[in-house]
Amino acid sequence: MSTAPLIPYRPDLAVGRDAQVLHRAASAKFSDWLEHTRPAGGCARPIRLTGTIAAVDRNTGRITGQLHTDELPDRMLYKACGNRRESVCPDCAWVYQGDAYQVVCRGLTGGKGVPTSVGRHPVVFATFTAPSFGPVHHRHVPRHTCRNRQRCDCRPAPCRARSNAGTCPHGQPAACFARHDADDPRLGQPLCLGCYDHAHQVVWNYFSGELWRRTKQAADRHLAATCRRRGIPKVGIVTASGKVRWVPPVRVSHGKVAEMQRRAAVHFHVLLRLDGVDPEDPDALVPPPAGITADDLEDAVRDAASRITVTTPAHPDRPQGWLVAWGEQIDVRRINAAGGELTDGKVAAYLAKYATKATEATGHSSARLNPATIDDYADPEGDHVARLIDACWHLGRATHTDMASGAAPADDRQGGLDAKPNIYAGLRRWAHMLGFGGHFLTKARRYSVTFRLLRDTRATYRREEDDEPADTLTIGTLTYIGSGWLTEGDALLANTAARQRRESRRIGREELAHEAWLTGAAA
């Protein structure tokens, strides 16, 4: 029985995805190509690199081996893009979401280097929302009868039922009697685009990170004052110079995720954990003093959220600046409370899910905007998102220069901000994010493990899985040559193989768990 001969792969010879798949599968060393692309398998737009890869002895520094990418399949190296956004690369976002879950969960339960005693520290889960910038369509269910909120089909209340609302100055109805479905495209849209304060909203998004920083400081000060009133003394820490620095006996460690609402205003979900201070080891995670409880932590968060504001510098469009403060809907809940719905796992999964999102909830998604592309998205007479982007670009014009740094502005004594010349220019830099320029997942240094530790652990596991010597260091001198797979057929083959490997791992984990359950039941 004869077989078709293997042929060299020539992507220019195949037209169409099906033909590309057949041509690649019939090419010489197809199995080698699949193994070569395994690290980037599943990635939507892998990074293509060319150059030299050297193996170096860790002990002597001697090069023990060298390989040029010309010797590899396709004469290049594939690397996963690592993008956290699910809308850009679902596979890389899946990996990031898993890491985010570990970062959040380890700060609640311990593990991976975090002591398990943190599971007994007081913890609250707080949600900080933006204030109103104008009435929008919303969906409110006054009484839930469903068992699963993610599949809620309960009857909502009328959106904005007003018997004597009349019309706004622009002639639009100031009331809405519709009972919006969960997927209604009108949700989050202003009742009147002309009345809505788009400029204030993008400024709020832009300075929300500074507002959170001050809120965290205020909560720390509130707890320090509580300790003083109850006679809990400060803790003396010996610095490197031999001097003693006196600090409060408690501190708050946090993990924070930003979520973009449908109205395009960002809000924050924050886990705040109360820790003590060990004078012998300041970096150690120890429980707080017995006189400070979760009630005090909750009071500190609510007090800080109600008092802290930021006044932005003067702008030609608003000489008095804008007031940046939290909205009225501040929710603070306990974790693992008796009879409560919030558990460690649920909260960690919830925050990890939103860590892979950006502005998709608003219907907008784009790369960073510039003068050549801004007109495709910004329109002062357009829809809600187009007006927000236009507001970012318009407000950033006054002092617009290249703002390479996204550092937080400095404080002044009146609770405002120093009028740095580039303070509003950053709005143009973050116009594609509707003004928000912060990270979507941040944490305090002491809260939990780092993403770097998780990635290094995964890389070490893969080296051991591939039987690479432990005393060998791989160093690449590589140059970027492009992004994406060479053909649609290559993308289909590599991503299909990646899905099959993930499914095999999932089945293997389930079988191991079942065997462990059977062993425990038999014992």
C-alpha cells in the first residue's frame, strides 16, 4: 500500500484555510512543527522571533550549546503573546485568569509561600462605585426569586418611572418606564446625551486611582487612631541605620480589581485584609492585635469612602477643577461570615474573571488612539462612547505633550493636586480606555504572591517536564519579526492541538481526584 510522499512546507502554495491545513499536515516533519509550536499553541497572535538560543552552564558560564532559529521549523521561534484581555487572546487570558485567581486566593487562604494563618485575619470585600454624571438606563430587580443570579430571569422594576418628570432642557423624556432585559443595549446609555456630563466622567476615570490611594491612606489612619483610643501601643521597628521607627500596630493589605460599567465609569472591587506588625520581622504576616476586629476594618473603610475627595487642577474648560469622589453605593461585606454567600473561592473567581476584561462592557474596544485614528472613534455629536472619547481628546488638548509617565500626581495641602503642566495630557494617552489609565488588577506588596513567582514556577515545571538539566541556563538573543500565525491553517492546527492537550489535562485531573476519593472512601 503506497502513501503520499511528504513535501516541504510552502505557505504560498496553499490558498484557503482547508488547503493550508492539508498542505501543512502533509509536509515533512509535521509532528516536529506541532511540538515546536506547543508553547504558543492556543494563542491568537503569537510573537514570532528570530535569532540565536544558547545553553549556558550556570556554574561556569560556559556555552554548552547553541542553536539558530533558522534550524527550527518555519525558521523562527513562536512565543505566546501573553495578553490578559479575553477579547484579544482568549487562551492567554485563560492563563492570566488562573494566575489572578491564585494571587487573590492565596491572600485569603495562604499557600505558595503565604502562611495559612492569613485565613484567620479579618477580611472585608468592598465595592467602590462612581457618582452619577447624569441619569442612565438601568435594570433593577427589587426582589430576586431565582436560584442562580448569573441566569437571573426575575421581573425587573421600571427603569426610571416618574409621573411628573416631563422633559429635559434638550426635549428628551426624563423618565423611562421600560423593564429592561439583561441584554438590552440601552442599559448604561444616558437618557439624554446632551445633559450627561461626559467631561466629568472621563476626569473621574482618570483620577480614580488617586482617589483610591487616598482612601486607603485614610483607612489606615482611621485604624491607627482607633488603636490609640484603645490604648494599643505603636510598634518599634529598627531600621537599617539602627534607628527605631514607631509605626501603628496594624496595617491593611489589599487586592483590587477595576471593572468598567456599562455606562463606561470604572468602579473597584477590593479585598482588604487586616494584618498586624511584627517588630522583629516587619515583612512577616501576623494577625492584628486582639483589640482590633473586622468591625473596625469595616468602619474604617466606610469612613474613608465618605470623607475622601480629590479636587483636580484648573483647566481652561473648568477653572475650578472637578471634584472626584466616590458614589453613594459603597458596599462592604464580610468574607466567610456565618450564613453569608461570599466565600474565599467565590470572591477569588469573581475578581479573576474581571481581571481579563477592559472596556468590552461598553461596546468599545480599540488600541491606543493617535491623531490619525481619533476621528474613527471620537464624535462630539455621536453616541455615548464616542462623546467620552472626544471628551478625553478635547480635555487633553490644553497642555498636550508626550506624557510617557502615568505616575500619580502629587498632593497639596488643600486636598487637591499640584497643577503639573501635563496633568490632563494623559487623557489623550488613555482615550481608548475612556480616561482610565490604571491597572485592572493591583495588590499591596504584602497581600499575596506575585505573578512573577507563579510564572517562574510554571517555567521551572516545564523545564523539568522536558528533562532540561537544572544547572543549564537558556539565553536567547532574539529579534521581533512579526505577530500572528503564518496562515489561518496553522492557527487552526496549533489551537486545536492546544485544546486537545488542555482537555487531556482536565480529564487526568478528574481521574486523579476520583481515585483519591475512592481511596478515602475505602479507608
